[in-house]
Amino acid sequence: MSQHVRTVVALLSLSPSSARTFLRHPQLQHDNVIPKVTFLLNSVGLSKERVREMVLRHPKMFNSVMLSDLVTTVDYLKCEVGMTDVELKRMIKKHPRVVRYNRVTIKRNISFFRTAVLGGMGTKKERTKQLKRIYLQAPRLLGYDPKGLGVKVDYFKRMGMENEEVRELFVSCPSILTYSTENNIEATRAWLECQGLGREKVIRCLVKYPNLFTLSVTQNLEPKVEWMEGRIGLDRGRGHVARVVSMFPPIMWLSRTNLDDKLTYLQTTFGWDDCDVRAVVLGMPQVLGLGLDGNIKVTVEYYLGQGIGKEQLGEAVMDSPSLLAYSLEGRIKPRVEEMERRGIKVRYAPLYVVGMPEKGWRKWMDGQGGTWSVTK
């Protein structure tokens, strides 16, 4: 074992098996590996474990990238984007290949995002802040060709998106630029329109829920709809799918088990059939986005604990599914307790008042006289 290898073994605390792996890569036998390892450990602040993983998983990178380029990349990102050592460490850990990108590549990339994506947005300081956010979320974008990125930007604009919508999309979900326009985004757009969503609703889904467009039509979207058709009888021909997806896109990436557990609980608790639960889902599909144990169950149990019968509660939820979505501690309990102080038993009051806007709630409470309770 050469002195060079011994030094690297000591720097990274390589185990015997890792040392043998190291020796199998001729790219790692060069003396220039040591200063790179030292730089990542001391200047960037990566852990031994992380640098060890980078060296063994990306041997060609350590052989091809020059230390001067590596230093330039780090320093340039600090200067141009204002990244801190901690942020650089996190970014390199997430995408080790970022250290291969030289200053010219990064400069072109940064210029593209500043002009084509963030141009016209606030102050230079605000644009730099958003640019850093983009790279921290999707560091691999630093190595993308601006021409290819420009083609994707043009695609979104041809969809009918305004500049502000394109900017919001890329800032909130920059990884959307790493997906194939044809195989992912365009395929999903066409599928959504086929379900009955108009162009404006498709764009709204894209801006607010870009994850929807990273799903495969054949492996994710279509199987999920077919499952919901069989489970609760959603009918595409009557616009059910379009309604559910446009109102609550996350339903398309929640697991079947997650959804089925909630549907089963509601049906079992309230004695609902598929038609009943379908009506609730169509009325407020967001209900299926609530946590079963942390939201739905505790809220139902609280209502039942106030003396409300299951049938009464089921009918109320059928009419107003949002009764399950309000904050138990922030809205439901305080209002029930206020009603109690006024001698109003919630089980005898119309339950929808619990979810009224504050102004309507105050007006309703001010109009109550005497007591609603028939018991002490």
C-alpha cells in the first residue's frame, strides 16, 4: 500500500473492506485525491462518512475535477448566490456531482435563471434569495444546459402560463425542470384534460401541486382512478374524476392503503354505503387528506363525547364534510365550550355553526336566548 493510499485511509478512517474497494479504482491512485478530500473535510465541512461515500461512489469525479475548479465552484456559489458553508455542505451532500461543475457552466446557469425565470421579480436581493432556494432544492440544475432549460420554459408558456405563474412554479418546485416534458408533464396535462379539466384548472394544478405532473399516467394516475371507480363508484362520465382531482390533487399520490383506511373508518363509524362516502368525497375530497388518527378519529370521538349520536353526526358530516377538517383545539373545542357557558348543548344545536366564519358565528351566538339544554 502506497503512502498516498495510507494517507487517504487515515483521513477517511477507511475500513479494510473500503480500503480494498479504494485500491480497485485506478482513478483514486493519484496524489490529487488527498487535497480534494482535505478540502471537502476542512473547507466545506462534510463528514468523513459523506466524503468516504463520495470518493467510493464517484471515483471518476475525483480523478477528473481539478482542485482549482472545485475551489472556484464553492467560492463562486458563495459570492454569486450567497450560500453559507452549511448550505454548501447540504447541497454537496445531496448532489455530490455539483463539485464537478466549473465556473463557466455555473455562470451561464445563474444568468439564465436570473433573466428567464426570476427577471422582473422584486429586488436583486430577493432574486438572489429565490435563486439560492432553487439550487438548494434541486442542485443538479446547476449543471443543466441553459438552452435545454429555455425549451422547457417556453413549453410552460405555450401552455398558457403567465410569467408570474412560471416563476412561482420554478421557485416552489424547481425539480419539475428535471422531468421530461414529453413523458411526464405533457402526458399528465393531456390525461387531465381528457378527464374533463379545462386548461385553466390544469395550469392551477400545475402551479399549486406540481408533484401531480411528476407521476406516471400508466403507473400512477390511471390505476388510482380505476381503484376509486371500483372502491366508491366514481364516474368519469359524470365528471367525478375531474372534480376530485381539481379540488384536491394530492389524492392522486396518497397510497391506496391510506385512502382505504379512511374510507373504511367513515363507513364503519357512520354506517355509510359506497354512495354515501362518494358524496362526501365529491363534496370535499380534502377530507381524505386528513390524518386518520391525528385528525379524523379524534374529531369524531370528541363530537361523540358531547352526546351527539353517530347517526346525527354522520348526517351532519354528510351535509358539511368540513366539520372533520376544522382544528379541534383552535375552533371546535373553544366554540363548544362557549356554547356550554351560554347553556347551549351542542347536541341540540345545528352542528354546522361550529364551522361558521367568525362573523357569522358571533351573529348566531348573539341571537341565542335562554337555553337549548333539556338536561342540567
